[in-house]
Amino acid sequence: MVETHWRQHSRELWLREGDKNTGYFHRMATAHRRINHMDIIKINGVWLTKEKDVREGVVNVFQHLLTENSDWKADIEMLQLEQINQQEAENLEHPFSEDEIHSALMEMNGDKAPGLDGFTMAFWQRCWVLVKEEVLDLFKEFYEQSAFIKSINNTFLVLLPKKGGQRILGNLGQSVFWGGCTNYWPRQILDASLIANEVIDAWQKREEKGLICKLDIEKAYDSLNWQFFMKVMRKMGFGSKWLGWMWSCISTTKFSVLVNGVPASFFPSSKGLRQGDPLSSYLFVMGMEVLSNLIRRVVEGRFLTGCRIRGGERQSVHISHMLFADDTIVFCEARKEYLTYLSWILFWFEAASGLRINLDKSEIIPVGEVEEMEEMAAELGYKVGSMPSVYLRLPLGPPNKSTAMWDGVEEKMRRRLAHWKHQYISKGGRLILIKSTMASMSLYQMSLFRMPKERKGGLGLRKLVPLNKALLGKWIWRFACEKENMWKQVLLAKYGQEGFGWMTKKANGTFGVGVWKEILKEKDWCWENMAFTMGNGTKIRFWNDLWCGCTVLSQRFPHLYGMAAHRNGTVEEMWDQNVGQGDWDLRFVRGFNDWELDMVGYCATIYFKGKHPQVSPLLELVMRVASPVKMTIEIYSTCVIPISAFFASSLWFGNTAYLHISVAFIQMLKALMPVATFLMAVICGTDKLRCDVFLNMLLVSVGVVISSYGEIHFNVIGTVYQVTGIFAEALRLVLTQVLLQKKGLTLNPITSLYYIAPCSFVFLFVPWYFLEKPQMEISQIQFNFWIFFSNALCALALNFSIFLVIGRTGAVTIRVAGVLKDWILIALSTVIFPESTITGLNIIGYAIALCGVVMYNYLKVKDVRAAQLSSESLPERIVKDWKLEKKSSDIFVPDSSNDNNIRGSGGGNGPGADLNAAEATPLLASARLSHIGRSQLTIHTA
């Protein structure tokens, strides 16, 4: 508590965690008290030295400052201000909820100055449970009666010398509070500086003459007339209850001036707003909206012209003025009569609101060679400034790549170091001060301007280059995300847009201000690390934008991208609403070879399905699978049921084998899978009998026979079960290709479960009910749900991991991993099941079989690569026949999907890349290739 108390008095904000610097805080608080102590002060030319005279003089000055005079006030009834609608006005007058009050309380800074009772906001935050009822009653009373205890609104005024410790009351500084508004009010402080610099840059590059009027309002918050902004809020559409609340908040305020820590008596006020009150910023902004409205009316009447931002044939944007709280800047052509009209506006605004322009701090800055500059400045009574200047504490109009703009930051740091009480802080404390305070002083300017390299004036406190790049890169992200903000409209009008409006065109030119030009240098790295959230897909490029997965699709699937007919097509263009609930309609310049089907099916299954916003949300959650394909009774009865029967047979025979032979021996027998698949394919006519493949199959068979001969616990029934299951699975795979593809239907591995799994369940239920269930009842076997569930979960994880690996690595890697998996299963089975004894013949035979499997995989991969190279150099005659006949029967439908994408375009080699997009083949809808075209392609490839 002691440390917290003195830390608040010291007003040091840089410490967050670390040593207990209570002594340091005590010394800093004492130093602040000594600096702020007033022994003498000059008021209206008279020096006051006695403490009583000082206190009374200060009170009289502030009492006069906060008292409204009875001068004439201009009327604003004829002005048309932007209004809130009726619903918004009613929402503002809803009763205060407990959550709303608590949320507002917790968002306030707890370490700021305490109230008259000595409690900071942290007390009310930490003791909310104890004080909640009283606070809620207070808000209830305020809602019903528009009144509260007057002592709550009492305020202390503290004198803080701003300029070198001067004791002249007229030079006392005013705090600055920023707030956003609509129209020409920037929503972020950096937006205003960017727009102002782009206006100057436009004038300079067009070699036009212009004027910039920087207006400073004298004692802005203290001079605002209450009746004025009450009229403003009424014209903006606020309700009567809301207006009553606002009047209670501002009219019941009483002030007491603290002189050397001693408060004077309280006095009421009749104008002005309390600085530091969160409500004051919003009320002041609404009052300044009148000035914005007046300037717009003068511009519309052609009595004042701003800067017209334009480029080429694009729609121009007219910038005449910007306001950010009490900082106002006006752009106009260099003509004397325009300044005369502007002076009339400012005079009328002063008569209506009480806000007066401070002539000593306002200035007029010429852009270009402006003649008779002194006469124009005299028209307003301002001093003449020069470029570069400062606006909102940021450089205004600095030359491109200028390092002088950072001199102010360096000077601030030097002053801070000069006042650094290093004798009060430990070495660790000094390090914290450097990192948290010194380095952060440049962040504000680094958020808009590129920092020079260290050899050209960099500060070198920490890694500022990556920090500067990140802060500038945020503008790239903001440009893509924000829609109607004024700063974006200015850039679009000046530079144009590209890439569906996500970014401006390149900023050209070697001179000028060049703020946006420097920011655009961060476009490449920033854009490569941005991803899209899917909307309607009209502005997202399907292949070249990151909207699906972690990589753009053109990089994730470069082979498919090379065959794409519409490489720059949008997601919306690739989606066909006319297919059921909608489906992807990707078009390629040619059909697919057999070796490409796995990659295409993987794309469609894992990456595309469920990615479109109109696809069923349920399917998007369940592994993002597509909605079921079109299915007829004929296809189901003639194709799905036979396939399901063989699938169920392979499962039943394979699982039954575990009752008779060991797990290790079953794994060795599974080496026959390529043999069975090859034999079934030759019998069904989907593969050719080749000598090299036949020798491989023979080698595998010999190895399995040797392994079986070496099995100690050899069981004929178990072996027959296992081999039958293997051949049933091989026949299922072949029938899937023969039956479904002949019917024009391709089921990817996950979608097929929609149809095959229910039918297979029926086929498995029958033998279980008649063969296994009676045995379970006799043996009194208890069904263990968790064993069943964990087995199913492992199977699901295995299959899902396979889908994740497919497409991310080569075919050789996948097959080598399969061989390794087989050896691991055999080794684990011998460890877990001691009865599984492996002999030397087992190992030798299985090794021979695996050699055959590896050779078979090598030949398949070699054939795939040869087919890929051959398909890229097809003769022109075949391409012509292909194009003429690709709409014939023989439907050939692979699946497709992609995971990620990038920007840029890749090119495909060969004539296929030059096919007309209108004749391209759709991937998911109907990729067609006739018997003649396929036979010619096969002959040429072979």
C-alpha cells in the first residue's frame, strides 16, 4: 500500500513490475511538489507574492474564465446537422444495467487522481461487491430524476506550468483529449496525419499552389457555451431525457483551485467543460461539428476550395478541412478572397459557441511558391509558417526519406535523459526505464513514417527496424479491412486500386512527401501473411489468395494449378449453385490420369468440402466433408451394395482370423495385398498383365509361403480366413473403380462412408447375430463399451492422419512409411503378446515379401512420373481429338480440392495450358474423356 501510494504521487507510469522503488517514488513526489510550488505569480501584469494574494488571484482568474458573459450569441437554428435515428435515441435512454455499469467501471484507469474523498478508482473496482448496491441506487436515482448528489460533481483544479516553469497565468497549459467523429473527422489520430501529408504530396506533384491553415482554439474546453451545445444535441436528434442528463452533468459542477496543495473555496461555473471528464470529449466534438458544417456549406457555395484528390479517370475526393478534437486544419487555394470568407466563418462560429481562435498559435503555411503571402496571413491575423511543419505532434510535409523529421524525437529523448534521476534508481531500474520509456517515445511517429537506418540517425535502443515494419504493415491490413473511412477513399482516388480493392496501385514518383509510398514497401511480406475469412467469395481469388488452410492453393497443389483453366478466378466463380445445394465447378485444361486421382480426391475431400459459406454447417464441422453426391436406386443396388458386401466380408474374415492366428503372422500375410489386388485387376480388365509386375507378385508370394512355413503356431482355418479377407478387400477396390466410375460417380474415401457404412453394417450384423451372438451368450462375454470406443477412435485417427499426409509428401515416402509401419506392428505384437513367437524363417520370408512390395511400389512411382512427363508433351493430333471428343460418354470424375494459396500465376507447359477456357473440363461437375481419346492417350503414354 505504501509503495502504491507514493507511486501515484510520483506520477511515474513506466514501472510495471520489478524492484520496490518506494524511496524513488518518495523523491519523485517531493520533486514534483517542489517544481509545482508557487511563491510568486503574475496576473494581469501585477506580481503577487503573498500566499493569500496568490490564492485569491488564481481563484478570481478561473472564476472569471468559467463565467459566461451576456454578449450576443449567433443562432444555429438554420444549420442542418447530421441526426441520429429514433431507435438510437431511444437506446440511449434505456435504464442502466448492472453489467453496463460494472463494465464501464472496470475499463477505467484505477491509478488516476483520487476524488475529493481520497479514493482512487481502484478502490471502487476492487470493492465492487461491497459498494455495488449503493452505486446501483445512485444510477437509478439519476435515471429517474436526472439528478444526483451535487458533491459528486465537485472538482479540483490544479495549476501545472507548461512552458519552462513560468508563473504567468496566461501561459498555463491545457490537457489534450482526443475523440473521433464522422464526416471529415478522422477516426484515428494517425488517419488525419496521413490524409494531410497526402494532400500536400498531391499539391506538390501537380505543382499547384495551396494554403494550409492550422487553427488553435484558445482555452477550448473552458470556453464552450452550454446553451450552444444543448442546441446542437437537440438538432442532432437526442431525446429530452438524454438532454436532461447532460444538463445535470455540466451545470452542477463546482470548482476549487488547489494552490500549493491547499484548496480554495468552491465556486460554480456557467460555461466550459471539465478536462479529464470522459464525457467532455464527446460533447466538445459535437460542438465542433457546427464548424465542420459551416465550412462544408461555404465549400458547396464555391466560396472556398480545398484540395481535390484525383488520379486518371477515377472519382475524385475533395478535402477541405479536418478536425480532430480542438485541432483544426483547413486546405484551400492560394487566393485572398477565400481567406476572407474563412475569417467570416470563424467569427460567426465564435459568436455562436464562444470558441475563439488563438491568433498567436495559429498559422498559415504555403505549399508551393505563393505570392503575397504576408497579405494573405494578415487577412486572418495568423503568422506565416513553413514546410515541413507539425500536425498532431507528427511531421507535416517532410521531404521524402528525410531524416530531419526525427530530430524532434531525438530532442525529446535528450530532455528526458537530462531529467533522469539515475542516482535514485538501481541498475535494473535504469534498464527498465530505457526499454519502456525511451524506446516507446518513438512509437507514435514510427506508426506512420519509416525510421532511418542507424547510420543515418537511428536511435539503436532496441530492434526498431522490425518494429517499424510491423507498425507500417498495419496500414496494409487496415486498408484491406476498413471500407468507408476517409483516408482509404483519399488513397483510392489518388493511386487507384488493384486486386479487387484489397490494395492500391504502386505509388510512383521520386519526390514529394511519399508517406504512402514508404508504407507500400511493406506490402509483400504483409500480404503473404494475411488470410481471408470467407464471405460471398467475390473478392477472393480461388488459387492465389489464402482463404483455405495455411498455404495458398497454387503453392499447395502446383500441379493442379498448372492445369487450371481460370487461374485468377474468384471463389464465387468456382462455385456452382445449380448443383444440388451447390458444389465446386473447377475447370481444367485436360482430364486426369489415373495416378492423379488420389491427389484430386484428397483436395476435394479435405480442403474444398465445407469451405463455401452456403454448404451445410453440420458437414463443415464433421471433417468439412461435402454434401452427399447424387445417388439413385439403380446405382445403389448395382454398385454400392456389392461393394459394401465385399467390404463387410473383408472386415469379418480379417477380424475372425485374430481368433486363430497371431497378430504378427496376420501382418505378414497382409503382404499378399498387392498380389490380390493385381490379380483381381487383371481378371476384371482394369490392369494389364506385365512381366515385371508378375515377377514382383511371384516374389511376394514366395516370401509369404516361406514366412507361413516358419510359423510355429500355424493354423489352416485362421490363414484361410485372413487370405479370404485380403482377396475380398482387393475385389472391393477393383469393383469400386469398375462399377462406380462406369456409372459416372466417384466417392472420395470419406464421402463413401455415407453410403457404404450403413449397408456394410447390415452385412456384418447378420453373421454376428447368427454366429457370434450365441457364443457370446454361452461364454457370458460382457460387452465393454470403452474398449469398443477406443478402438473406433484409433481407427478414425489413423484414417484421418492418412488424409492429412496425402498430398503433403511424395508417393515414395508414403509407401516407405507403410513398410515401416508393418515392421513396427510385428515388433509390438511380439512384445505385447508373448505367445506370438517369431522364427528366423518368419523374418526371412517376410523380408523377401517386403522386397517384392518395395519393387512393386518403385515401378508404380516410376510409371506415374513417366506418365506425367508424357502427358505434358502430347502430340497436337491427340490434343485436337481430345478437345473434340471430351464431351462423349465415359464419365471420368475425380475429386478436387486445395488447401492453400498464394498470389501470382504459374504456368503450365505444353499445349494443354493454351486450351480455351470455354472448352475446359470441369473437375467436379463432369470431367469427360472419350474411349478414343483415352486409348490414344494410353498408347502415347505407354
